[in-house]
Amino acid sequence: MSKVEIIVLNAEDARTAEAYGADRLELVSAMTEGGLTPSHGIMKTVVRSVKIPVMVMVRPHSFSFVYRKEEWEAIREDIKIIKELGAAGMVFGAIDDQQKVDFDMLSMVLEEAKGLSVTFHRAIDETNSLEAYHSLCQSPFKVDRILTSGGRPTVSEGLDSVKKMINVSQTSKDNPIIMPGSGLSVNNIEYIHNQLHAAEYHFGSAVRKDADFHNQINGDEIQKIKKILS
């Protein structure tokens, strides 16, 4: 059965998502900004409140996914805290001014993050996503998974690209897992799963009341998704 990852903002979200069947959590703050690094206190309370893996967003600003060397110190401190608090991993992505994966920054992050699971997030959708995925597969700097919508705003729109990426991922067990995310809901996951057969899926506002991050998680939606994927 495919794993289901749910975006959470606090300990209440985390407990609800776990209780209704989430396999893993992505902890973020400031969803109106596209998701930023949560506070130390939020990280601590969420990690302590659940038994399932918690992946913490590391994103110091919402201006872009381009990071300067001057921002490295802040990123490194966040990674240290994530490790100290016992989270399972982190979510990060960096591209350069040419819209290619920033392997200089990524290599520093992965060195600091040893022992953590690492997801490269939808920064990849700001690039030629299939080409970028090939470069990540071939790089000595390995991430565990890629969160992507195939270079389009939603998975439904980027379905062909996501399918190609999954096909590449299956050519080697060393290739990062492709985790489709963006626009997934109980209404389209059956069709999308029949097309992709992905091992993992990522859900955000669709499992909230009225599909709004200002509202609580609706556990019934998670259960429906889990049932479809089973």
C-alpha cells in the first residue's frame, strides 16, 4: 500500500493526522508563504506528540529557492536543531540562478544532515523537472525522495512528467523515490494512483475542513484516501 504524507502545522494537526492513518508528516509554518521553517518550540512539541516520522521544512525565506552562502549559517542551525529534537528528517530544495539544482548548497546540507532522511521539495518544479531528476539520480549527493508535481502547478497537470520520473526512479533502487504532491485530493487520487502507482503521496489543504489551511485537519478525508490506496 502506498504511504500517505500529510502537511501539519502544530501538535494538534500531528496527533489528528496520526490517529487517522497518516504514515508520515511534513511539518511547516506559514503556508500562505508556501511553507517555511517552523519554530524550535513547534518542532519540539510536534516530534514529541507522535510516533510516526516527522519531516521538518527547512526554508529560511519565501522569496525564491535560491540561497546565498550568507544564508547557509541559518540553514545549518535549523538542521542541527532538527537532529537534536529527534525528527526523522528534513525537507529542503535549492536551485541556482539558471534554474538548475544547486548542488553546492545541497552538498553542504546533506553533509550537515547525515543521519536524517531528506526530501528535495517542489523547488524541482521550478526547473526542467525531468532533467533535474536525472541530475539528482546521477549525483553523489543523494536525497531520499523528491516531492514534485512534474513541473506544473498540480500533479494532475504534470501527470505525464511525474510518470516519466517514476519510470526513471524504478530503474535503480539507489534513485530517489518520487512522491507526487500538489492538488491531490480524495476526488482525484484514485485516477492518479491508477496512472502512477507511486509508492508515496503528499497531501496538504485537501485534508482540511473546506480545504483551507486555516481550518483543522479532517481525519475522515485521510481515511478515505487510505482506503482508496489500499
